[in-house]
Amino acid sequence: MTTLALSPDAQRRADWSTISWVGLAHGTSHFFHLLLPPLFPVFAQSFGLSWAQMGLLVTVFYAVSGVGQAISGFWVDRLGARPALIAAMGFFALGALAAGLAQGYGGLVLAAALAGLGNAPMHPADFSILNQRVDRARLGHAYSVHGISGNLGWSLMPVLAASVLAAGWHWRWVYAVAALWALLMMAALVGQREALRTEPVRRAAAGPAEPHPFAFLRLPSIWLCFSFFLFTTAALAALQSFAPAALAALHKQDAATLSLVVTAYMLCSALGMVLGGFWVGRSQRLERHIAWALSGAALLLVLAMVPGLPLGGAMALVALAGLGTGLAGPSRDLLVKQSAPPGATGRVVGTVYSGLDLGFAVAAPLAGALLDAGWPRGLFGFAAAALLLALAAAQLVRRWTPR
């Protein structure tokens, strides 16, 4: 929140300005999560890469992002969040340029690493800005916009890739457009000094009665939440990176033309998050909400494996599975909040969110290996099994959460 007293109307306008810019930055980061996967079929033809090799590109992105996320949290506390966001856009632009100029696998690895560096400070910076600047009455809306903007960002990169290829342009134009967008965002964030300003965090001296800063790591509920994020992200990584290729193999189609199934999945997930925000207020049994949502999503993915199913039906089932994962989102976030001991929310969120990076890093090469082995149906089975493991972790969280 700002340090100067504002009228209610002025505070509301300031809050929504902050929420909007943070949401746009977060959507941009998710756009660059998919810097490479929509063009995997093109890379396979142009550079002779295997699906497992391309899955390792996703691993590089999330390994760099995961390690960088922990380090960048200290940077955000010390220097403020806005410089971190500006630097992130710079790294995204460099990653897009590296991808556009790539002449082989090494160039793509460099692009993945640069984009991962850009993604590293996003969550610490975003939540620092929202928590400091947005009035408590609008924080729930701020978190909702933050989550939905990420899903919309995921949905747009496949649209860009499909549009460029459908227009008959060379695939490198995808990365010219992406780099231009990152540079425009960088310039815009430079100008939003007031909307994104945060105060450096100054730690007070620890008293003798305070718990050890890492004491929360002994709580089983924290690691169950971590596992929940890991498994849900493993399912998402498999579908984001390889669902078009799997559907193409099953139905003898061109994988590049099916990349919009990822967009449909993410749009359904965004809709699910909107509906889930209302659903979560109806009951405190969050694990029950998660069970219904994820079991429905897993069932739809299993049905997409049925032999003889038309391509349109399979694509619709995969897309609708996103509705289930989106419905679980608000319940998931509140479950994490309830699991955090007093005074450790930031550390808990940082630990749990690292499960996202690990899930992407581990799952993508495994899913790629399934395609290399000639088992495209196994991709959807893999994603469904990961969702069921996440469901099981969520059911155990309440039992192990300190009261």
C-alpha cells in the first residue's frame, strides 16, 4: 500500500492500476513459459531433434527459473520489485532473440536458459507489489487477476505460433514478435514507477522465543502442498508441451496445426479459476473441492485416449480437462494459506511454488520419452495419473495441518 493517505476513490483507482500492470507482467511471463514448446514439431523437422531432447529444453527453463526464484526473492526484498520486473522483461527479450537466431540445439538451450532467468523473479516481485500496494479489501481480486492473467498468457503463445505459420511466414518471425512485446513491456514498466513501487524489507532482530526460520520445513503439510503443486504441474507440463504432438500421432495430422488445443485448455482453465473463486466460498472443505475437480479432469484425459475417438472429440476432452484444473486453483491457494504457520507465509509460498518449477523440469522429458517410444496415448495417461496423485496429496493436507 502507498504511504500517503488517499481518498477511497483514489485508492481504488491506484489499486486497480497496480493490479492491472502486475497482471499484464505476469501474463507476459506465462507467455514466455511457452517460448519453445509450440514450435517443437518445427524444431523436430528443422534440427532433427527427438522429443526427449525437446523435453529437456523445458527442463532447462524451469531448472534455471526454480534456482533463480529463491535467489531473486532476496533481490526483491533488498532493491524493490519494479527493477526485478524490468530485468525480467529484458531477459525475455534476449531469450526470444536467441530462439529466433538459433541454428541448432545449442541456440535453443540458450534461449530456454535466458527465458528461465526472466521468469525467476516474477512471483516474488508480483506478490511483493500486490501485498504492499493493494488495499486488503481488494487483495482477493488481485490474486484472482494474477492467476487468470497467467492462464491467458499461456494461451496466447500457441495462437501467435499458429497464426505466423498459417500465414506462411517463417517460424523465426514468431520470436521477432515475442521479443518486440517484451521490449514494449519493459518500456511500459519503466514508466509505471508509482504503480509498482515497493519499500525494501528490513528484518527485525530475532528474539529468543522466535522459531528457527526454517522450522516450517519440518511440517508434513508443507511437503504435501509441495507435492500437490509438483503433480498438478507435471500434468500441465505434459499437456502444454506435447498434447498437440500426441493428438497428431494418434489421428495422423500435422502437429503444428493442433497447437491451439493448448490455447483451448488454458482458456478453459481460466474459466475454471473464475468459477472456482465463487465455489470456494461455499464450503471450507477445500480438499473435497479439489477431489471433485481433479478427478473430473483425470477422467476426461483418460477418455481422450479411447481408440476410434474422432480428433475433434479428443481435442474437446483435453480442453475441458482444463476446466477441472482451473476449478481446483482457488481451493489450492487457500489450502496453502491455511497450511502456513503464523509469520512464515512468504517462506512457505516460496517453497511450495518451487514445486511448480520441479514439476515442469521433471515431467517434460518423461512425457517426451513416451512419444519417442511410440506411445502417444501414454501421454494422456501420464497426465491423468499425475492429477490423481495431486488429489491424494490434497486429501492428506488437512490431516497434517497444525490447528
